[in-house]
Amino acid sequence: MILFLALLFIGTVYGICPTTKDNLLVCIKKLLDTDNNDEVTKEEIEGFLKTNTCLPPRYKHMLTGEQIVTICDTDNDKVLTIKDWDKPNSCLQKEEHQLYICRLCDMCVKEK
């Protein structure tokens, strides 16, 4: 449910991608929560980065699952959950991050 949160930090988003935070969370869960336990681990993020062709190659080498969990895990429990996204300084609170995730979800959900 959460990798793209950190991928948000990778670049600037151009254009408008209308969505809601809830829609982004559904997308992130679909892409990253491979065992459907409502937690995203660094291993799940790494698996996504290694196996999905929807991501431009440069993104796959810019961040790791460990970095994303470190950046986005607001309660320091080593997994990303919905609680991590609701905190004021979370990865999903900034508009530019939301737009970036929206664009990534648009690219990657089509493959799933």
C-alpha cells in the first residue's frame, strides 16, 4: 500500500491527476501489498521495484525498499500501514507526492 509514497520523492509531477487520498491508498495496496495483510514491507517494495516494467528504469535504481520504509514509516515499526499515511508529516500528505503516486498508479495498475 505504500511504496509509491516514497517514489513520490523522486521527481516533479507535471500535469493534473485528479484523485483522492483513499484512491491512492487502494492503488498502493494493490501494487505493493502482495500478501494482502494491510502492511507493506521493504521486501514487498523491493519485489515491486525488481519485477514491474511499468516503472521507468531510472526509478528502480534511485530508491530501495529500505529507504522508502525509512522515509515513510511514521511510527517506526518497519512496515507501512494506513496509520503511516494519516499522520501530518507522512509521505502522502503533500500534494506533489499525491500527484506523483497518482501518475505511477496510472502507469502501473494498467499492467496488473
